[in-house]
Amino acid sequence: MNGDPDNADSVTSPDSSASADPATSVDPIGTWHITWMEMWGEDYLHRETQAYIQVGEDGLGDFQFGLVSGSLDGHVEELGPESRFTFTWEGRDEMHPVSGGGWLCPKGDGEAEGMIKIHRGDRSRLKARRPPQQ
């Protein structure tokens, strides 16, 4: 808003430069492979490609699982002692326009949990993992 890199549009929390407890800090930036979803089996989950969520430093990114894909826009929000990356998204489900919301909460050791919700449709919890470094 005011050109300050620590403004509310930043993905990281405003005090991210302070030393943080790694168990509670949220760093959603990067690619996450979706490994499990509550509503869909593995045969659908990876139907076209490895299911994933990708988040950029600006809070923008994209995702795909099965035949659902979209662009996301999010930020880190504080929820009491914890925080998570919360986002809205728009995209396609089998060529039909869809939108929704969700969240991703890194848990340490390259693991994360979250949820994706399709507006006026399904909602599914998910588990994700950072891919191995190459």
C-alpha cells in the first residue's frame, strides 16, 4: 500500500525478521506436493500431473489436483499462537469456471496440512510435502 515491504500485502508476517520458533513459523513460499486429500483418492489426485500447490513471495501462486486447477492469492494470517497461509482462488474444474478458498499450514520437516474449498461445492482437507531438493 505505502511501498513498505512489510505492509499487509506481504506473504510473511510483519515481524518475520525477528527470530522465530521454527515449530510455529509459517513459510508457505515454494512448491508443495499434495500427498493426500480427504475427498479424492490417489487415482484422481494425480490424474494429469503430480498434485501441487505453489506459492510465490508475493502471495500469488497456483495449484492443481485431478482436473481442478487454479490461480491463488493469499497471505499469512495470525490465529492466536499459530499462523497459516490463507488464500482465495479461481480456476477450472473439467473446463468449468470455479472459485473458492483454502489454507495451508506448514508443520515443520517439510510437511504441511491444509484445506481447499470449492465455492458452493466440495471441501477437502489435504496433506502436502516439500519436494526433495534437486
